[in-house]
Amino acid sequence: MATDVTPGKLTAWLNDPAEPHWERPRPDGADMRKDVLGTAIFMLVGLGMIVLTKSMGMRVEEEEAWRAYAATAAMIAPLALRRRFPITVLLVASGLFVGLSYLSAEASVLMPFQVAYFAALYAAVAWAPDRRLLWLALGLVLLAMALWIIMAFTTASAADEFGLGQADQAEGPLGQITAAVLYNTVMNFAYFGGAILFGRNSWRSALQRSRLVAQTDRVREQAGELARRAVVDERLRIGRELHDVVAHHIAVIGIQAGAARRVLGKDPAAASQALRTVEGSSRDAVSEMRSLLGVLRSETDTRVDRAPEPDLRDLARLEVEYRESGLAVEFHRAEDRPGDLDDVPAPLALSVYRTVQESLANVLRHSTAGTALVTLRTGRDDATTAERPGWVEVEVVDDGRPRSGTAGSGFGLRGIRERVGLHGGEAEIGPRRTGDGWRVRARFAVRVREAAPIA
């Protein structure tokens, strides 16, 4: 029976099947400075330990003293970039591990040299963005390990100087070299296996933290949206009540005013009573309207920003805001006639702005994309005039993949469709037909106000 092997299954152990494309956030400038400082401190400690081992007599005869220092420093130096370029550092460290062991057999068996390689391997598994490429890198690591073990026991000087050549002191059923090879093989598998396991745990812990943060943000956003919706629904209810109250009192006022007009000359007393009813109904209407409007006025309304509503000129501000949040936004304009976008009416311009704003917010929250393309277009049809375009269209596309665990409430997309519907337009929202990514296309009809007929 053939085995079903897919790339997802190959990387499942180092990756996460639920989010195979998740990438751990790269270190920022502060993290890079910490890595450089930590590497410098580790290098000083490593060189100091070589001084101690040489002072203790743990050295290889006939090896120049500088070799151990140079090999240790060269092995530690790439660790400064271990989180920024994890796989590259691992490959470089693997090459250095083998090559520098020839330069200094003394340094290759000391702890600073070994710990540096451990750190490079751990960082690669913990920070590598491409988990498939990581598998290939780990294959090279195993090859480097095998070469190092073979090299270590084919270099007679290393074995002799560290006491492995004194066969008269060996005890046991195995030969001295055989036992040493097996011992070092087991130790290195445990050594490198431990680095891989620790790195994998670190990567999965970062993924779990990312999920928790995303879930917290989503719950907070949904709670805020639900609260806002509750307020909107309550205000709509109050608006209906306001309509009913006003309609009732206006109807009463109309009926009583008509009755007063008809009996004004025949029955002044009845007319006076009808007018008193009109007066009372008008006062009741005003009182109830004030009461209902008082509910609509919240404390936040007194502090609301009175700045003008945004329009198409404010899209440049959106570009800056989202770029600071990690999403690069590109704006393109395609006008049927120069200046068409400048002539878009203010209410329509606000709807276009809100559509772009909501679309970019969705890309930032729910997609792995790092860039988004926003295109504004205008066009005409046979029913339009020369003064204004027949329609204005906005399209927002990205090339990312859906971010698992970031499903929203759906209110934002529904709001886009409602805005487009109010302007007699159409909206297309969904995955792109070619390639990865999401596409929002909204076409708004530009209504041209006809001139009033001359009487």
C-alpha cells in the first residue's frame, strides 16, 4: 500500500497542522541589540574558559595556542544573528563546526564551542519561518554531526592527547576506539536532539501565545461590536417610539384643529375645548420628545470629536497608520477623466473611505499578508452626464493566507454591503480567484441631481 505523504505531514512535527503557514514574529531592534550584547558576553566567557583550560593543562600538544581562541570566537560570532536569520546561522554554524574542528581539535571538545552550536540549532528550530526549509537544514546538521564524529576519531592527535590512546588503562568488553565512537555518537544524538526538542517547544509556545493574544483581541472586538450593536438597536427602538409618539400627537392635533375650525362660529365652547386639546397634545408631544432625546444623548456625545468627516483626501493618512502597524499599503488611482475622484460627493466619499478602512483592518487582523493594494476607479455609463462620473469603484486586494483563529463577527463585511446598497451599488467580497489572498470590490453609483423644471 502506498503511503500518503504530503508536505503538511512531513513538517507536522516541527510545524503545526492547524496553522502550517504561521510565522513567528521577527525580533525588533531592541531584540537584536540584546542578541549582539549576549553574544559578546558569551564570547568573552568562552575565551576566558579557554584560558582556564590551558592553565589546567587541558590542551593538545603541538597545536598553536591562538587556534583555540580563533576557533571559539569564530564559532560564537554568528549567534548575534541567530534570531534574525536562524536557518542561515545554522548552516554557517554547521560548516564552522566541522571546519574549525580541523583548525583546533582542542577547542572542538570544549564547552563554549559545543554550546555555540547548540544555541544555533536551538534558535533555528525556534525561529525558522520556513519549516520545510528547516527540515533540509536539519538534514545538513545530521551530516555535519556524522562528519565530526568520523573526523574526531580519524585524527590521531586528538585521541592521543586526551588520553584515548592509553590502551593499558582501558577496561571493558569493547575496544577503546569503538567504545569512544559509540559513546560520542549517543552523546551527540542526545545533545542535538535536545536542542531540537527545546527549540520546537519554544516555537510552539510562541504560537500558543499568539493564539491567546488573537483570541483575546477577537473577543474584545466582538464584545465591543456587540455592545455597539446593542446601542444601535436600542436607539432604533427609541427612534420608532419617537416616531409613534409624534405621529400620535400630530394626528390628534390635526383632528382637533379641524373640529375647532368647523365649530368655531357655531359653538365657541366646543371650539375652545378642541383648542385646549390641541394645546395639551402639543405640550405632551414636546415633553415626550425631550424625554426620548435625553436617552439618546450619552455622556460620550458631549465629548465627541467635531472634526470633519473623512473623505478621499484622508486615504493617505490610512496608508501611514497601517504602515506603522506592519501593513504596507499601495494606492492606485484610475480616473475616467482627470479630477473625477475630486468631484465625488461628500457622503459617497465617506462611504468609500469607510470601505477602505474596514477592508484594510480585516487584512491586518485576519490575514498573513504584509502588503495590500487599494485601487480607486471611476467610470461612466450611458445614463450619466459630463459633470460627474457614473460610478466610483474601490478594490482592496492582498496576497496573504487566512490567519487561523481570527474569525470575526461579520459585522464589518455586512457594513460594507449595506453602505454600497445605500448608494445603489454592488459589492464582491471573497477569496481571490487566482492565487492567495482576499478581495473586496465595491462599486458605488454616483447619482447626478437633476435640475428642477422651470415653472
